[in-house]
Amino acid sequence: MEEAILFNQTSSVTYFRLRGLSVNQKVQVGMFSLFLTFYVLTLIGNILIVITIIYDRRLHTPMYFFLSNLSFIDVCHSTVTVPKMLGDTWSEEKLISFNACVTQMFFLHLFACTEIFLLTIMAYDRYVAICKPLQYMTVMNWKVCVLLAVALWTGGAIHSISLTSLTINLPYCGPNEIDNFFCDVPQVINLACTDTHIIEILIVSNSGLISVVCFVVLVVSYAVILVSLRQQIFEGKRKALSTCAAHLTVVTLFLGHCIFIYSRPSTSLPEDKVVSVFFTAVTPLLNPIIYTLRNEDMKNALNKLMGRKERKEDI
């Protein structure tokens, strides 16, 4: 409430104008069809993964517990930006109120940062499972899994609150056009009518550092896993390699955007929109495809779930 009062006192800007992905109406209609398809498939794929993991008791393991969290986050992450983008396709002005913009930034960074922490925890889970299999159930027991889940959501919330607070307290009294299809901290602070150099440094040291450090930790973890697999000969080696390859693909796609956007000064580049599309619309869709097509356990569980549904319908 105090932040809203402060804003009204220091700024004449009450809304922002989003430029979107294109000004060409025909291109926008084509993108609407494409991204609507992406969004529907994202919802279906990720929700189906969550239902399958809950339904099949054989998937009640730490790895699939974290995978269900990833699918839930992907649904939420995509929902923060894509529905607004689809609605703006049919709008010439593409306006978003200040409060709605702040809300979008908060949830965008909440789910993005939580996913980064989650991917790091999933790498640690695979490290323990492959490199220390005899200690796996002791190290990754359910109490530890729940505590890790609480910790990653708490970390994501703290990160999001800190960035949103930095943004909301700046004065906005002039330009209000955002060169993107959603509100994000780097683009919004560029519109502030004050020196934001210190804020930009804080953003790089916060979001950029988290992205880079987690990426390095993930790469090192999977490098150790691969070295360990080379020294072992067992039936599950191929399965372990497949799982690690899936995780690395997701990590590269997701963290690549974060490093590109948040590890540099808040300047707008032509590539930003393309990278943002992959970040918000494509990656959440690819996650269920990667984890189901490369995972025999998930495919078997999905077939079992669909088979049960078909039998119920026949009855």
C-alpha cells in the first residue's frame, strides 16, 4: 500500500505500452495461432506429467517428485506471460497497468528463479543416485526432499521480492513503452527518470550471479556424473545417460536465456525478443517432451494411465 502511494506521488505513468513481437497484423495472427498451440500443449503435457506421477506409485521417488514440481512451475511460468501476449494480438494499444506490470514481474521472477534452484537440486539428486547409489535413499529421503522443495520456493520468493522492490520504488515520469511482449525488470527500469546504474549492478549481481553460478554447478555436477559413468558397467548406464542428457538439454535452454538477459547491462538488443519467446513459451513446452520421450518409466506410466482410462470408458 505504501509502495503504491509512493508511486502515485513520484510518477505520472500509470500504465505501460508493450510493443509486442511484431507490428504486422498478418504476422501477429500467425503468431497467435502458433503460440496458442504451444500454450495448450504446454498445459496438457505438464499437467499430464503431474497427474501421471501422482497416479503411479512406482514414480513416487525423489526424481519424479522434483519433476512434478518442474512441470507445475512450467505451467505457472508460461501462464504469467503467454495469455497476455495472446490477448494483445488483437489489441492495437497493448497496454498493461503499472500494478499488473509489477505483478507480472514478481511472478515471472518467482517461477524463473525457483526453476533455476530446482534444476540445480535435480542435478544433485542425479549425482547422488548415480555416483553414490547405496547411500541414495538415506541422503535423498522424503524429509530432505520436502525441505529442499520449501527452500527452493523460499529462495525464489526472496529473489523476486528483492527485484520487484528495487523496480517499484523508482520514479516513472516520462516514456512508458516496453520493447517486449511482457514486463521484465531490465526493460522497465530503463523507463525510470533517474540514474539506474546502481540498480543495474544489483540486478546483475542478483539474477546474473544466480544464473551463472547455478549453471557452473550444474555443468560440473553432470561432468562428474559422466566421468563416473565411464568407470562403471551396469545395465542402467544407458538409462542414466539418457536422464542426464534430458536434464542438460533443459538446463541449457532455460539458463541460457537467464545468463543472456541478466548478466549484462539493461540495454535492449534485437535478439532479446527471440530469446524471451524461448524462455516463456518454448522451453515450458519442450520440458514434457524431453522428459517423456527419453524416459521409459514415464512412457510406461503414461501408457498405463491411458490404458486404464480407455478400459473405464469401455465399461
